[in-house]
Amino acid sequence: MQLLDGKALAGTIRNEICAEVAQIISNGQRPPKLVAVLVGNDGPSQTYVGAKEKDCSEVGFDSEVLRFSEEVSEAELMDTVERLNGDPQVDGFIVQLPLPSHMNDQRILEAIRPDKDVDGFHPENVGKMALGLEGFVPATPAGIVELLKRHAIDTEGKLCVVIGRSSIVGMPMALLMGKNAQPGNCTVVQTHSRTKDLKGICAQADILIAALGRPCFVGEEMVKDGAVVIDVGISRIEDTSRKSGFRLVGDVDFEAVANKCSYITPVPGGVGPMTRTALLQNTLQAYYRHQEK
Ligand code: NAD
């Protein structure tokens, strides 16, 4: 079994991005800029946005966090989106989800200019991804593809089972694995909460990608000998032996499954760091595309 060390690979990619930013600056140009819009006091959202700010500063990007109270109106948020759309200094921006219930998430996401939509959630970018055209791919599936690519894992003709069909992970993941590309060219089975005989289907997978959000759901009986297992899930479970009182686990029962796999991602330290790095890569792409115009 080989561990797919997302943390180490993310570090390598960040160094590459740092070198590119240094080159950009030595050419007398401004660095790429990412803006995050954060509404309310949701704890995990604040953590994610804080991490994005830190990531930007580590690679030399400019970044800014625009914070709004829970009570902000949708109209005011729309004005901010419009301002960011028109700001030539901003290459990409994200609106951290979830938004308060009085707002329509989809309407806000659709107002973001597709060439600045580095989260890849705008329908234009989703459509481009489906058609194999250049756009932005959501960070988690983009990070997983990068992880497979950099480890030269052969995916061609393999049976890939994806558990989950969310618009940010499962759905794009299945599309990308079925694309005529390397990584890609898989025979993809997309499974979800209504799938019958999920265990039997997973047990046939050469590549199993678990993104359902249920701690340690994938057990030994669901994994074929020699399978590549990608664990997207992140859940907190109680652990009184830790100072924090909890630990992070994935959707895969790592201890039970690891020895059967050819490759497996750990949690934490697998898909998470690759996701964060993919957002930086998308922002750098946005920057270059804006410079070309
Ligand atoms: P989601 O809740 O939007 O979607 C979950 C999907 O799993 C749904 O499509 C549902 O049909 C399916 N599902 C639920 N229970 C199932 C079951 N018993 N059998 C089969 N399918 C089932 O979640 P999401 O946003 O796609 O995230 C999934 C997990 O990945 C969560 O733990 C989340 O925290 C994690 N996540 C991690 C990263 C990362 O960077 N590592 C990024 C995004 C999400």
C-alpha cells in the first residue's frame, strides 16, 4: 500500500506557485489577487476563509476578506459581487457557503463573472467542465485529479465508483473521471443515497472515491484487493484522549481498508490540502487569462 500524501504534494505545488509569483513580480507585474466574501459567524466558514487567506499569503498572492453581518441584504451582497466583477485588480473571488437562509445561494453564485469564478460553481463553468472546455473546475475534484496525475496512477479503462453526487464533489468528480483524458477514461459508476447494493458495487471498483460525509462508512468488504481509494470525507468524531475532545476521520475506515489498497489517501493530510492548493492554482489561471486580454 502506498499513501497518497496530499500534504506533501500540496507543499510541492505551492513551491511551484511561489516560484511563478516571484517571476511575475520580477517582471514588474502585480501578483494574483483572490478575494473571499464571508457572511455571518459560521465557525467552519471562518476557519476555511482564514485558511484561504493564509494560503494566499504563503504563495505571495494578494488577498482580501470582505466580512458581512448575518443580516446583510441580498441586494447589498449583489452590489459587492458586481463591484468585484468589475475590479481589474481582482482575479478571482469566492462567496463562502452556506449563506444565511434569507439569501438565494444560486442567484448569488450565478452573478459571479465566470472568468473570476475560481470555485467553479457558476453554471457556465460547470457546463464547460462537462464539455471538456477551458473553465474552472471545483477545487476538490481538481485537487484529486492532480493527486492521481502526479502519482502517475493509471486510470485508463478502470472501473471508478464515486459515492456521492453533490455539485461540489461527487458530480464533477464522476464527470472528470469519465473524460477522455489521463487521469480519466474510466468507466464511471456514480452512486448516491438511493443506490441499491452499494457495497456490491463498491467491491468491484478499481478506483473508489468516497464523498458522502459519513465517518468510516467504507469498510473492508467494500474494497477490492489492490484498489485505489480516495477519501474525501471529513467528519469530527469525539475523542476524549485528545485535548480538543475530537479527531478528524474520513468516509473510509482507514485501519480496516489500508492493507487491501494499492493507494489510499489519509484523513487528514490527503484530499484536504490538495483542495486548498487547487483554489490557488485556479486563481493563478484566472490571473494569466486576465493578463492575456
Ligand atoms: P453532500 O452532503 O452535499 O453530499 C453527500 C452525497 O452523498 C449525496 O449526494 C448523497 O446522495 C450521498 N450519500 C449520503 N449518504 C449516502 C449513503 N448512505 N450511501 C450512498 N450515498 C450517500 O456532501 P459533500 O459536500 O459532497 O461532501 C461530502 C464529504 O466530503 C463531507 O464529509 C465533506 O465534509 C467532505 N468534503 C471534503 C473536502 C475536502 O477538501 N477534503 C471538500 C468538500 C467536501
